[in-house]
Amino acid sequence: MRTRASVKADPTKGDKLVRRSGRLYVINKKDPNRKQRQKGPARKKAKKDLFSISV
């Protein structure tokens, strides 16, 4: 899968634009090697709660 700043879909070659969890993807069932993903915001890290440790 290619990661790019901007993605473009070519419908004549079977590309489809799909938005999943805030990111833009190009999928192609005819030619899976044409997959692309647009660079998006980084995923949020889970916060560790240091004060909830039971003794």
C-alpha cells in the first residue's frame, strides 16, 4: 500500500475512494497493487492512568 499526501482515483481502472476512520483510501478489486492511503492525523495513543493502581 502506498502512503501519499494526496490520492487520486481513476474510475476507468476500477479505483474507488473510501473514507475509513478519518483516512482516505483508494481501493481496487481488479488490481490490488493500486491501493493507496492518504497521510492523515496520527492515531491517538491510549492514556495510562497511573493513579488507578490498586494496592
